[in-house]
Amino acid sequence: MKITIDGNPDSAEATISLAAGESFLAESGAMTRMSPSVEIKPRLKGGFFSSLARKALGGESFVMGEFTAQQAGEVSIANTTPGTILHRRLDGETLVVTGGAFLACSPQVNVSTKTHGFRQLFSGEGAFVLECSGQGDLVFASYGSVIEKKVQGNFTVDTGHAVAWDSSLDYKIRGMGNLKSTLLSGEGLVMDFSGNGTVWVQTRNLAGFSHWLVPFCKG
């Protein structure tokens, strides 16, 4: 399997080149085009309850598409929002991905829904994230460009801009100063990361954009 990404950082598309017999899984509706030698069928990754949890709690598709090459071919996929697509080869480590950022993976990659308790619930990004682990390829996407930050110590990210991070990093949610500052500054809540690892930060905030757009949608 070979993964090529074009169009970063604004309008990215990933092309997965498959040898005969190779497969990968992608979010429902992500495919933009594919070779006639590639077949697609629905797949409940991890079973019914695991798929239901990803849909209800993680914001991902209930049914994924499983693409299998009968002969050598390729499939191109894209995210629903404009932005960057990233590829990470997992070799036994775990990557935490926020809801809506997961795009595709090898069948060998485990994708599970995890709760990080009330600290994630009040982050504005939901109470659940996806933990991707095992051996294989992982493709995830952002809204806007992505800044990759190597953390050695402490690092702070706005909750609406965190895309993914290494599970080796710990974090806590806090407000920007006191309650008044948190509510009125326009910054809301942030994630304080600590430890050693990588954080992927998106330059745009989809929730912020949707709030900005509301006044223009009124009749």
C-alpha cells in the first residue's frame, strides 16, 4: 500500500495505491474516485457495538467502506471540509484523534472510542475521542492547515484547534484565567499538554466558523 497526498494545505486529497488483495477502510462518503479493479463493501469495524459507539460518541461513520483491490488499483479519498490530510504509519504506538478527524486506515489498525471524562466534555469538542493503535497506516484530516508541534515539557492548545496527539502526552482542560476571562475573552477553554510527544494543531476552528456564519443564514 502506498499513500500519496495532494492539495495540502487547503483542498487535500489522499490516493491509496493498492496491490492485488490489499484493502483499507475509509469513512462513509470519503471516496472521490477509484479504479474499476477495486471493490467496495460495507464494514462494521470492530463489530456492531464498537461501530455504534464511534457513530454516537466519536462523530464518525457507523458503517465504513472497505476497499479491496482485485488487481492493482487505486482509490482517492477526501474530507468533507477543506483542509489538510495527514498520513501516519503506526508501529505499535497509539494516536488520539478528535471526533471528525479520522478519515481512513489499514484493516490492522484498531480504532476505539474512549472517554476522557468531564475535562473533555467541557472542552467544546465532545466527551469522546478516537484511539488508533496497532500496526498499519492511519489517515486523518483537519479543517484548515496543520501545524505539527513537538512537545517536550508543556504546550497549550485551544480546544477547538486540537486535531490529534500522541498518547504519551497527558493533558488537562482549563479556562483562560478566571471565569470572567474564560467567558468574555472569546478564547474559552484550552488544553495544557505535558510530556514528550507530538500534537497536530489546525489553523481553523469549524465551530467558530459556524457561529460566524449564523447571522448570514437568517432569512
